[in-house]
Amino acid sequence: MAEDDPTQPNPEKDPDDWVTGEEPATGPQLSYLATLAQQAGQDLPDKLTKAQASKLIDELQSRTGRGAA
């Protein structure tokens, strides 16, 4: 399991497991989401948590071809 691999100093954690995941999305998350949503032709929900925003960023990056490979 990658989370237990000591060779990975910053393993990716599931947003559902974030301690702060239920807090409101951050300004940078919302700004990036606005850009991605515009490119994808999608509207954004009014209120998002940090975890929801992270998942939506991943989804929209995949749909638009932006972001990490």
C-alpha cells in the first residue's frame, strides 16, 4: 500500500480521509475550479468542502486534460 511506503515522503491521501476535508474549500481551490469548470463548460456548486473541491478538481483535470498526468 502506497500510504505505508517510506520511500514516498508525501503519499496522496484520499480526500474523504482528510481531517480538514469538511471545511470550506480554499480560495486557491475555488479559483482553479472556476478555470477548469469554464474550460469544461460546467457550472460549479455554490458551496464545496475542501474534499469535494479536491475530487472535482481531479475530475475536471481529467476531462480537460489539465493537471498532473
